[in-house]
Amino acid sequence: MHHLWLIPFFPLAGFLVNGIFGRRFSKGLVSMVAVGSVALSFAWALKCLLALAPLETPHVERYFMWIQSGSLAIPYELSVDRLTAIMLMVVTGIGSLIHIYATGYMHDEDGFYRFFAYLNLFMFFMLTLVLANNYLLLFVGWEGVGLCSYLLIGYYFLKHSASTAGNKAFIVNRIGDFGFSLAMFLIFITFGSLDFQKVFEAAKAVPVEVSAGMMTAICLLLLVGAAGKSAQIPLYVWLPDAMEGPTPVSALIHAATMVTAGVYMVARSAAIFTKAPIAMETVAWVGLATAVMAATIGMTQFDIKKVYAYSTVSQLGYMFLALGVGAFSAGIWHVVTHAFFKALLFLGAGSVIHALHHEQDMRNMGGLRTKIPITFAVLACAWIAISGVPFTSGWYSKEAILGAVHHHSPLMYWIGVATAAVTAFYVSRSMFMTFFGEYRGHAHPHESPPVMWVPLAVLAVLSLAGGFLFNVPHILEPLFPVEHGGHDIMLEIIGSAAGLVGIGLAYVMYVASPGLPDSISSSLGGVYRLVYNKYYVDEAYDATVVRPLVSGSRTGLWQFGDVWLIDGVVNGMGGFARWIGGGVRTLQSGSIRSYAAWVVAGAVIFIIAAGAIAGSNGGLR
Amino acid sequence: MTLLDIVLFLPLVAFIVILALPKTLSRTLALATSMGIFIVSLGLLAPFLGKPTSAVSFETNLIWIQSPAIRYHISLDGLGLWLLLLSTMLTPLCVLISWNYITDRVKEYYAFLLLLEFGVIGVFVSMDLFLFYVFWEVTLVPMYFLIGIWGHDRRIYATVKFFLYTMAGSVLMLAAILYLYSRAGTFDYPMILQLLSSGRLQLTAAEQLPLFLAFFIAFAIKVPLFPLHTWLPDAHVEAPTAGSVMLASVMLKMGTYGIVRFCLPMFGNAAHQCAPVIIALAIIGIIYGALVALVQPNMKKLVAYSSVSHLGFVVLGIFTFTQQGMDGAVYQMLNHGISTGALFMLVGFLYERNHSLEIKSYGGVANVAPVLSVIFMVTTLASIGLPVLNNFVGEFLVLQGAAIVSWKYAALAGLGVIFSACYMLWLYQRAFFGEAGEGVRHHITDINKRELLAIAPLVILMVWMGTGTSLFLKPITAVNAQILEQSKINVEYQVKAPPAPSAEPAPATTAAVVEVARAR
Amino acid sequence: MDAILFFLFAAIAVVSAINVVVQRHPISSALSLVGVMGSLAVLYLLLGAEFIAAAQMIVYAGAIMVLFVFVIMLLNAGAEKSPRKGWILTAVAMPLLVLFLGMVSYIIQRGFPNAPLVVFGQFTGGSPKDVGMALFTRYLLPFEITSVLILIAIIGAVVLARKEME
Amino acid sequence: MLVNFTPPSASEYIRVLPEILLTVGGTILMIAEGLAGERHRRGLAPMALAFLLLALGGAVVAGMDPGPAFNNMLTVDGYATFFRLLVLIVGILSVLISGSYLTRENADSADYYALILFSLCGQSILASANELIMVFIGLEISSIATYVLAGFLRNDKRNNEAAIKYFLLGSFATAFLLYGVGWIYGVTGTTNLQEIHRFLTSSESVYSPLLVSACAAMMFVGFAFKVSAAPFQGWAPDVYQGAPAPVSAFMTAAPKAAAFAVFLRVYSIAFSGLTERWQPILWVSAMATMVIGNFAALRQDNIKRMLAYSSVAHAGYVMVAVVAHSEAGVAAAMFYLASYAFMNLGAFAIVTHYVGKGERYVGIDDMAGYARQQPLIAALFTWFLLSLIGVPLTGGFFGKFYVFKSAIDSNLIWLTVLGLLNSAVAAYYYLRIIVVMYFHEPTNETGAAGPVPAGVRLALIGSAIGVFVLGVMPSAVLEFANRSAMLSR
Amino acid sequence: MPPIPLPTAVPLTYYLILSAILFALGVAGFLFRKSLITVFMSIELMLNAVNLTFVTFSYQHKQVDGHLFTFFVMVVAAAEAAVGLAIILTVFKNRGTLAVDEIDSLKL
């Protein structure tokens, strides 16, 4: 017993304390509680991992039975294996850093305590997700982080766009969760349990040819879930809008941790996925398509956070690509490195935005290199990492992915390489537009306080050296044996070159000859508009799903179905009864003679009837 | 004389006392007595805390009328227990929320509330079909007056519709009860079950189906199952807050309770036979209710339609004939009672302040009433089935049960979960987020202590029932297992095997799969 | 002889009865009714009901019909006006009546296939003595109870027809 | 014949004690008025009550020594006693609500009470009649008295119309009944119910079943008319609406109960061998009665007329029990009539008071806001209406319950289902009164509701207790009915 | 041409059919006459028809009971006549008419 439960418990306690009493606390106290709880959680996680050290097999702790109904038993059970350990470290580590950063960033906001309460709650759910030992508990964390995401996106609830974005995030995630829960039901039906160990054990024992259909169904449904959470086609639409939330939220939830939950989940379910080759192929293609599409959109956006948001979508696509080709550990490696540099990018962007008093449009920036040098320096680290400059963290994971992809399908590989170039291009574009050239804005930029830049510095170091320091595939060797041996130097050179080409191209377009982008975009015309408007996906969803649903419900179901038809029938029955009543009533004409006629008629009819009904004594006798 | 008798009759005593004493005391008396009843009723928990068992407790079996033998036969099992406690708990809360809201004919109001409590407790403990019917009908009267006297503008239409709808259903049930008596020679429910299981009483298929339908329609109207639901939005919108709460939380449950208690064990064959149709209706109700809720401009109507959707889950769960589905269904009854009850309370609080139920008269409430908003948010989340809150557990079990029968059921019903998020969050956004308008800023104040006292137990329960389910679920599971067993008498129809993982004959469980694998 | 008497008085009775129905003036109807009663009294005699035949003349034709005539005179009731409405009723009721009569006759024919002939003097149990004997033994209670009936009739008539009380 | 004659014994006289007491009471009342003069009119109602109570006692005493009386003209059994007590209780309640009404209409007189007593005498005879001649005379005594009562306020046009309609149609229907009796006498040579039964079921008898079933149908016309069963219900709404309110109350309960008593007795004794012939007829009639009563009541705005239709509908429910043709059915009908008597009397008691002088406020809408003016009375009215609807824990519910139970036991499933659906429809018009009383605000035009006179109050309490007892502790009455339902054939 | 043999007596059923005809005529009078008094007289006609039935059957059974029945019918008819005519009187006093068709204010 290592009391794993304490890891998520600390943030939960922080949430409760801040949530209930935070309003009466000073900001300092709130920060202390919030940061302290996450830091404690980090420390406890570290302690547990050290104690459990080699972790060749999962360490499971059961606390109580949560739900039991017939053969379905869902215990509250936490477990740690190597995969979990990595995720734990990422979540608590980066979480701590971002909490610290946020105390500075959010200092002047109303509802300071509310923010940190939500953030702590997020940590709780995220840790539950990571530590869960069965699908349902994972799902708890899964939905919980979605909730926190919703709450934090809608943090500025006075803004209509913020609350709308929150709703969108929640509902799109719900669609994904719908797939996830169906997958769970099928898992239970197929394997008789939701417990990871039992399910995977059973899954491994199933021969492929017996189970292909069911396994594919389960995996595709899991993919739907993962696509919702990890913003894959077709459910990625919520993530760019999620940038309505405060920047630390974007960094923590919508870049580093929550959105990678899908990747984690697929990797976790690797035992099932490997039995479903069709599903694997689908995962790969979905990932690749997402990577390409989001990257192209990223090239055209001007809102700095939007650029990074699409970048995140694209990078997540990369991770899915990795999962799809079976390179689970490479995918997780990219999760880790991406967490470093993307959190850094967002936080850095936050720092810029903070410096510019909430200016987010890059067209109003420029030349900030000198005005906020520390921010520039740390952002530069992230920049080269994501661009895949050799030996930065991003390079390691990206090369690992591309290597595996090449092994799987050269076509995918080349698309991946092109995407890598595009990625390097748009990140460089954002850097050049922000930090180079002349300042085009009106605000008075100022450097952020140490409480903000110190965490940035830590992340910068990790972005540069993270890939080297944490060799994830090696750590995960017991879980995901590396199938293809050795590095292919040629591939690595091509990959690295792609990144450098992207940077170079951006330099040409945005520093060397600044008029070029406009002329290119105008010469591309329709294609550019299509990409700039994000392929009109939101509009298409709106026109094909949202509007028909709302207006169909209003006129078709409610006004026609309920009010007119069903209630019409009900009231019609009432009216019918009254109508009969009216008819019956006219029998009562008040005339003595008509009543007498009825008597005679009744007598005649009844005499005939009594005579005609053949009794036991015989008929008409 | 057991504790259950006391709990059953205390509300009636309270009813008489309130009527007898002067008006000025009514409010206090109602609160005191209903609180007292609740505390006493907690004593009923005692036998259920230990090992799970399907045995009944607190049985009283006396002769009420000699011939035809009508018995005062009441007892409590895991199925009735929680619904009973829910009723006794909600009554004091309803008194609390009516505290300032009701100014006219105060005495009668609280008296009716207590009478209603008497009726619903009776429904949940009756073990004699006749007695059950009596209580079933008795609940109609106080609710009729609660809506009719203290309701809003279109209250008369709503209350008459409510009464007639339910009446129309229940007379069919009465016919069925009478028929059963003529076949079984008794109204005593356990006796009938015994006769059925021992084969001494055999209902032919031609008998079972009409009997089942007669019972089922009466219950389905109460539930309400699509398309018998249109009384519900009207009744809810026009009812005073406490009326809505009792209606949603307790009275709708009488329908689903009845289905589980009576329809399944007695008419297993017919129930299985009708299951596909009923499941279809339940699923239509789930989706239909949610979609119609989506476009409601009136908060109460929205919540009312959401009830249609939620109750669809309950019915779906019941007719899966799986342990999970039924457990989930019963659990969902309680959950719906708590979260929808809370929603109605909260809407009532808003109405008391701003005198409007239209969503568009609100907006930005979160600015002026933070605590209220938080509670509303928690309730919303509970209602849409967020994990760690109560509804999640129920919905999960129901859908799992449905999936065992057919994944299509689960998939279709699962859409309801998505839509529930749509309509509730959209409601929340429109009512609570954004800038506060003139009216909201002037009228809306944050929740006061009395209101907090009324709503807090529900919020606590939402969390408790979402996390510590075993306390609640154990007695339910035990009873459901027994009911499932009973419903299998003479059933040729079997629950369909889980969908095949492959084209080959499908081994249902892992063990079997492995077995097959090894065999090769 | 019996047959002639029967057919004669039956014919008178039927004709008078038709007259009751078709006459427009109440007085004519009333007098026709007396005719029916008279001929019925003869038929009663044929059937051996001496006492009833006498009572028929005294009570029915004598007392009751006089009362009718008295009221007709009192109210000065004139001839009926031609029908304002009710042709529908006639159209419906005429076939009904025909049906009724036909059916009753049919049932009687079927019900008493071997009915005895009515021969005057074959049954003499209807003398006043016989009737009186039955009345005060077997039918004592109904006889006594009719007194209540008559009492009610008196009260009723008084209640309804007396002058306004002040 | 004289040889065989034995004078009636003392116990035979005791068996007709209620009739004797009622006749004597009625006579004394009239004499007393003449002696005491105008000023002592207030004492008339209590006096009538006293006689009724005496008669009630008499009925109990008579019931303790069951047996035939006066050459089998009457038979005093539990069944007879039940109905005697029932009509006498109705009489008592009617007298209680009549006093203030008559005073208000300035029509206080001994005649009224005497007529009620005589009418009850007729009904008491009906309850115990064992001979068609007694049936006929009892029916006439009861009817002629009620003809007069219906038109008691002779300057009131509505009263006149009620009286003339009731009288003409009543006599018309009685002629059919008599014609049927004539034939049955022709077939069997007797008018004694048991002997008819014996003749019809004996294997030696030769007769035409066609003729006998025609007799049964013919007599059904008469009885159905008296109980206002369709299609002979035409008179009922008009007469109940037109008659003075307390008389309507009386008429819808007592003569109807007595008519049902004799109806049931005749059909379950005399014609019990021909069940399959008349059961379908009664089935149709019962159904039509319920439908006409309930559906026509939906459209009424006059509270008296609505209750009149409701009374037709309730007759339909009792008919269902008659159709069942079993001992359970007989018992159910008895119980139903008892509970109907109470709830109906209760409702009419309030109407009697509410309508005001000249019966001005007879619209349902005139009761607007009554619950505010007279909460207690409104509550009682609600109680009676709920009973009429058939909500559990009221007498009306148990009544319906037993009726439909007996129908189900006799395998009349469709009739039961349709009847129960009918009773759901009926809820609508009863609820309307509750709606008006409770959910509407009083208007200036309405509100004749003064203080409730003591007599009405007493009647209300009595009825309410009756409805309560029959609804919650029906065992005793039900036992009585069950034991009495075994009619000797 | 042989003389037609005149029947010396008629069967009982002839009396019964005569009574049926009279009864039907009474019903017809009730249905078709317009004046209250004649309508009432039609009832008397019907009762007479019934009486004929009783007396006829009394003959058949050679019993006196049918006569007794007839006797009571007469008494009742007398009582009805008294009350009925009194009611007709009050109606006439209040409405000034004896037309049956005009007495229909209570309806529907």
C-alpha cells in the first residue's frame, strides 16, 4: 500500500478548500493552497514511484467497491505502471509549473479563487484518469477533465463567445464520450470486466481471426472517444475555440495534459488495438489527416493562440499517427516532449499577451524581441523544439514517429515529413511576426514577473533537453516492445531537413521579404480563403447538424409532434367526448312524446332481441 | 405494529393535526412533523445496512375487509426503501421551499402536502393489490389541489388534464386487478406471486398480455412514457414549486416502481413479449424529450421534458431484463428524484425572485447570485450524468444493460446523454452567463439560508450517490435479482446473446473465447 | 252466439278505440273511451267475470270517465290544433307500432297454440262472492294497502289543486 | 277457500311494522297539522323524523324475525331489511334537508312530509314484495307520491313540468309492465315469484320460452323506466332538474333503490332460468345508460341537471351488477345503492342549500369561490364528489369496486373495461364543480351561500359519515349485503 | 253453395289479440295525440287492454286471481286519474295550455 489515492486527493482537497472558502481567502493564501496541493501531489507521486522503482508489473491498490451490479463490479482501484508513471510525472510536474505561472498571470482577475479551484479540480480528474485501473474510472477522469475544461473555457462567462466555446467543448467531447462509453459496454460484454489487467489478459489470449469484428468495433469506438478528447477529425472543432479560456488553461489542459488523454487511452488499450488491424489503420489515417489539415490552417491564422491551438491539433494528429502505426512508445514520447514545448509556447504566448495587455493578433505585434527578451528567449527554445531542430526534445520524438511510420507505409511517411515542414513554417511564422520586424501595436510591452518566467525557464530547459533526458521508448520497453531495430540515419536527415526548410521558408516570407505572404495568399485566392476559414467546418456542422436539429426539434417535434399531434389527439379525445355528449344530449329533446317513442322502441327492440336470442330452451318457440 | 406502520400513518396524523389547529401554526407544524417523520423513517434503514438480502422487513399483514379478502399488508424491501426515504426526505424540504412562497390558504396547502406524503408512502409499501390501488389513487387528490389552487395561470387546464390522464390509466389497472382476483382469489401480492411460481395459478398468453398492458399503461402514463407524456409539461409548469418537486421526484417514480414491482414478476411472458416495443418507446422518449427540451423557452417546461427523457432511461433499463439494466433503472429513479427535484427547487427560487419562468428574462444570474449559480451548476451536471455525481451511475448501468441486449439500444439511448448536455448547458448559459440585465440585477439575490437548507441535502446526496453507491445499490440489487428470477417464469424468450465478435458462433465471454482459442 | 257477441263487441271496442285516437276534440275521445269500456264490460261477462264487468261500468265508465269529462269541461279544452311538428315522430312511430302489434300477435299465436274456446258459462268463478272471498283472504294485504294509495291520491289532488294558501 | 283461511299471525303483522308505522305516521302528521294550525309548522319536520326513526326501528325489529307474511305477499328477509333501512335512511336525510327549503319557498306543510312517508311506505313494500301484485301496488304508491312531490311547488313552472312528465311517462311505462305481468300470469297461472320460478324451471311445465322472454322484456321496460336505465331514461334528467331540490335528492336515491330492489328480486327469482335471454339485453342497456349519463353530463351547466345525468350514469353502474347475475352482483348492487344514496344525498343537500330562494343559483358557475365562503361545506362537497368519481377511501369507490368485481367474476370483461373508462370520463364533470369551487374567485353575482341550516348540516354530517364508513370500513355493510344476497327461490 | 259454418265460440287468443290491438291503439294515442288529457286517456285505454288480458287468462286458468289483479288496476287507475288530472290542472293554470308539445322547457 503506497496510498496512491493521495496523489489525486491533494488537488481535490485544494479544490474543496479553495472552492468553499476561497472567496474569503487572500490571493496569496489561495495561491498557496492551489500550488501547494499540486506540488504535494507531485512530491507524493515521485515518492511512490521511487518506492515502487522498477515497476515491471503494474502496482494495483484497491480501496472500495464503487459499483456492483450482478457480474459487473467496478472497484475504486488505482494502479501504476510505467506508462502511468510517465503520465503522472508529466501531469503533476507541468501542472505544478503552470500553477505557479498562473498565480502571476491571473493576479488581476476577478474570481481568482474560482480559477484555482477549477484548476485543482482538473488536476484531480486528470490524475484519476491516469491512475485508474479500469475503464469506468478512467472514464470518470475523462469526463471530469472535460468538465473542468468547460468550466475554464467559460471562465470569462460575461463574454458570450467564452461560454459558447465552453458549451461547444463539452458537447463535442460528449459525442466522443458517447463512443467511448459504447466501447466500454462492448468491452464488458466481450471480456466480462472493465478491469485493465483482466481485459488485456483476455484480449491477448484471443486469436485475431476469432475476434476481428468485435475488436474493430471496440477500437473504433474508442477512437471516437479519443478523437473527441484529443481533437481529431472530425471532432477537433472545439479545441481552437477553447482558446477563449485563460492562457494557463490553454497550456495545461488544451496542450499539455488533457488533450493527450486520448493518446494515453489508446496506448493503454494497445492490447486490444493490436488485435484490430483495421482500427489501427484508421487511427493512423485519422491522425495523419488531422495533422495535415490543422497544420495548413495553422499557416493562415493571425491570432497567436489560434495558431498554437491548430498546432496542438496537428501535433496530436502526429501522435495518433504514431499510435496507428503501432509505435505506441513513440506516441507517448511525443506526448511528453509536446507537453514541454507546447506548454512553453502557450505560456510564452501568454506572457506576450500579458505584456501587450490582452492583444492576441499577431498583426499588431512585431519586434518584441528586444522589449521582452526573456520571453523571447524561452519561446525560442520551444520554437526550435517543435520545429524539430536536431537534438531538441521535439526532434527525438518526431524522428521516432517518422521512423516507425516509414516502416509502416512510405506514403504516410512523406506526408508526415511535409507536415513537419509546414509545422516548422507556421511556428516560425508566428515567431517572426511576433518578435521580429517593427512593433505594430499600441500597447506598452513589459516583461512578466519572475513568478511567470521562472516556470518558463524550467520548461525551456525541458524543451531542449527533455528528449535526451527521458528516453520514453526505453522506459516503456516492457510494455511496448520496439519491433523494428535501429535508427535509419537517412530518415533522420530527411526529417531534420524538413524542419529546417520550414524555418527557412518562414524567414524568407516574413523577415526577408515581408510582402510575399500577401501576394501568395492573393494568388491562391479561393484555396487560401478555404484554409483561412478553417475549411468552413464549423459552418458546415452548423448548417448540417446544429440548425436542423434545433429547428427540427422546435417545429417538427415540439410544435408539431407534441403540441399539435399528441396533445391534439388528447384534447381531441376530450373534444370527442364532448361531441358525443352533445349528441347524446339531443336525445333529451324535452318532448314527452319522443321519450315515449323511445320507450316503445326499446320495448320492441328488446322483445325481438329476447325472442331472437336462442337460449338453452331452444330458439323461437 | 411496526415502525413502518408508524411511518405510514404519521403523515395522516399530521394531516389531521394541521387541519385541526389554527392557520398560524400550519407552517411550523408541517415542518416539524415532516422532519419528525423523516427522522423516524431513517430507522427503517436498519435491516438493510447489513448483508444484501431480498427479504422483506417490517411486514404487517392484517385483514382489512373480510370478503372479498382485502388485506392491510405492507412491508418494505430494497425497492421501496429508498423511494420511501426519498419521499420522507423531500416533504420537509418542500415545506421549506414553500415557506414564503405560499401565502394563500396556508393550512390547506401544508395539509395536502402531508396527505400526499401519506399516499406515496402507501404506494411504496403496499403488498396488497387493492391497497396499492387505493394509495395510488389517493395521491391524485392532494396533487390535484396543489396544482389547482396554488398553481399558475393555466393551472385548471393542467390539473384537470393531470387528473384525467392518470385516472384513465388507473381504471384499466383496476380492471386488471379485479380480473386477477377472479383468477387468483386474492389481492395479496406475495400470495399471487407464490401461486404463479408454484404453477397453481397459470395465466395464459391471451390473459397475460391484456393484463400486462392494463397495468403497464397505468404506470406508463404516470412515468410518463412517450407518447403519453403531454400532461407532464403542463402539470409541471403550472404547479407551485413544491408541487413540481413532489411530482417529479416522487410521483413519477410510482409508475416505474409499479412496473418493476408488479408488471415484471406477474407477467414475465407478456413483459418479454412487449419489451421491444416498450424499449423503442423508451428510446424515442429519451431522444424526443431531450430534443424538445432543447427548444423550450420556459425553464420549467425544459426541466419537465428532460424528465421525459430521463424516465425513458428508467423504462429502458427495466425492459432489458438484465441485472445491470434494472439496477440502473431503480438507481436512476432515485437519481432523477434528487437531481430533477433540485432543479425544480432552483427554478422555483428564481421564480420567487423574478416572477418569470421564461429563460429570456434571465441571463447573467451568475453575477448576482454566485452560490445559487454554483448549486445550479452542480445540479445541472448531476442531471446530465457527469461522473462522481449520481445520475452517471444509473445511466451507465442502464446503458450497459441495454448494450447487453443490443448495442443499438445503447447507441440510440446514448444519444440522449449527448442531448442532455446540450439542453442543460444551453439553459445554463442563457440563464446564468453573460451580463446581468436590468431585471436580474434588481430582483435576483443570492440564495438565503432557508433555501440553502432545503437544497443542501440534495446536493450532498448527488455527490454521495455518485461515489458511495454500494450503500444504496446493495438492497436494490438483491431485490432486482429476485424480480428477474420471478419474471422468468414460463418465459421462452431469452435475452439475446451479446453481439457476436465475429461471423462465427459467438462465445459470449472471455473465458469462452479463450476456450475456443485453445481448442484450435 | 258467443262468437257473434265477441266479434260484435270486439268491433265496437276497436272502432271506439280508433275513435279515441283520431278524434280531435277531447270530449269525443272521452265518450269513445266510454264506448270501449262498455264493450269490454260485455266481453268480461262473456269471460265469466261478473264482478269485474260491473266494476268496469261503475268505476271506470262511471267514475273515472266522469272525472275526465269534468276536467275537460272545467278547463274548457278545445279541439287540438293541427300538428306543429312531429311528422318525424309519426314516421318513426307508425312502423314501430305496426311492428309491435304484429310481433305481439305472432307471439300470442305461437305462445298459445292450443288455446281453448271461450264458451260463456264455462267459468263462473268471477262472481262478487268469489272475488270478495279472495279479496279478504289471500289478497288482504294488497287490499289494505290500496287504502294508502287512495289516501295519497286524495292528498295529492288536494295539494295540487287547492286554492293558494295565504 | 274460506276453509283454508287462517288470519294473519302477530309475527306477520310485525313483519309489516315499518309500513304500518309509516302509514300511521303520515296520517298523524296530517291530522296534527289540522289540529295545531299554521303556527306550529316548525314542529312538522321533527315529527316526521320521529316517525321515520320509529319506522327504522320497526324495520330492524321486522328484520329480526324473517319470513313470509300475508299469504306470501311479502317476504321479509335480509335483502328486504337492507333496502327498507336504506330507503328509510334516505327518507331521514331528505326530511332533514327539506325543512329549510320549504320554509324558504314558503311551502311548509304536513302534506309534504306525509307524502314522503307514504312514498317510503310504497318503497318499503317494494323491498319486501314477493308477489307481482304487491310489486305493482308498491310501485304505484311510491310513484304517485313522488309525482305529487315532484310538482309540489305548484306555482313553479319547472315543478309542473317535472310532475306531468314523470306522471305521464311513468304511467305509460307501468302499462307495459302490467302487460308483461298479464302475460306471465297467463303462462304460469300465478303471480308469486317463487311459483313463477318453479313453473318456469320445472321439467313438467309446457310453455313457450319465446312468450316468457317477451314477458321479461316487457316487464324490463317498466323496471328500467323506474331505475332510469337506457333507453327509458329520458324522463330522469328533466324530472330531477325540474323537481324541488330536496325532492330530487329523495327521488334519485329512495325510489330508485326500491325499484332496483324489486328489479333484482324479480329477475333473480322469477326469470333466473332465462338468464341467457335477458342478460345481453341488460348488457346493452347498462352500457347505454352509463354512456348517456356520463357523456351528456359533460355538457351540463346546470348543477341539478348535471347531478341528474350523473344519477342516470350511476344507475348504469348498478345495472352492471344486475347483468352479472350472481349473488356477488346482488350484493354489489346493494352496496352500491347504499353508498350512492349517501354521496348523492350529501351532494344534493349542499345544492338544496346553495340554490337559494326560487332555485336561482343552479348554474355550476354560481359556485365560484365557494371554498372561500364556506370552506367546510366546500370540503364536504368535494368529499361527496370524490366519492361520486370513485376515488378510493370513499364509499363510491368501494361501490364501483364491488360492482365491477362482480362483473369480472361473471366474465363480463368488456363491460367492466368500458364501464371503468366511463367512470374516468365521469371524473371530468365532477371535477368541474371542484374547479369552480376551489380554483375560481367568487363573483358578485353569486354567493347565496348564507349560514347552513341545522337540518342540512346534520344531513351533511350524516352523509359524510356514511360515505366515510362505506369507504374505509365497509365490512359490516358488505357482510350484511353478502348475507342478504342469497334470495330464496 | 254450402252455408258457411258460423263458429259458435272463438278461441282465447282472439281475446288476447283484441287486447293487443287495444294496447297498441293506446300507445298510438299516447304518441300522436296533442292534448294532455287525451294522452292521459290513452293510458287508460292501455290499462283497459291489460285488464282484458288478465280477465282472459283468469278464464283460461279458471282462477279468480286475474280478476283481483284487474280490480287493483282499476283502483290504481282511479287514484292515478285523481292525481293526474290535478297535475294537468296545475300545468294548465301555469301555462294556459294543454298541448303536450309545449311542455318542453326542461331539456338537453
